[in-house]
Amino acid sequence: MKMRCVQNSIRLRLRKSEIEALRKGVTIMEEVGFPGETSSLSFSLNMADNTSGIQATYIDHQIQITIPQNQATSWIDSNQVGLETFIPLQNAKQLQVLIEKDFPCKDRENEDKSDLFGDLAEEEVKAC
């Protein structure tokens, strides 16, 4: 799973194998280490049947995104590329959360594309 953060937005991109694990109820997690004994940032994605919309939390250096199970299942079983929501923040701001199926980069010839959604990618995409 890849994460990209820009201003008040979080974008997660998942490979086919990660989406299949999510379908089975597995929490998808990544961790980025930094110098220091306990310095790291982790981010995760999971499904829950007791939530009404996509949710995001940040606790103890961990970003956790939760998708309602019925919404996740519909997305997983379709050709829909992504899920998007806007979560209200303080001061009339919003956090944009975008969860997408990952496409291959056409400018990376040596990249293993077998676990990516090349069948859903637009032909005009030239680079990542």
C-alpha cells in the first residue's frame, strides 16, 4: 500500500493482493521508520461493519483509515477505481481521503506489474 499526503488529503493506493487481503478481513498496514529508538509512522486500512462512512484517525503515530464493510465489498467487486470522502475538521477545513486501486507506472519498465490494476488504467497515462 502506498500513501501520499498533500495539504489536508490522504491518498492510499492498493495492489490486487492487498485488496484481496482486505476482502478477507485483514488489516493492511505499512510502517515507515525514522532515526531513533521508537520513531516510526504507520498507516493502516481496514473494514468494519459498525461504521456508517469512511473514517480516519491519528493516534500514537498511526494513521488508521476504516471503510464500512458494505462499501468496501462493493468497491472491491467492481471496476470502480476509488472511494473518496471529505471529513470535517476544525476551522471549516476538511480532510480528503481517497482510496484507490493501484495502476502500473508506464515509465517503469522493470516494475512487476502483475499485482497492479493495468486493466483499469487509461491508455493515455505516460508517467506516474
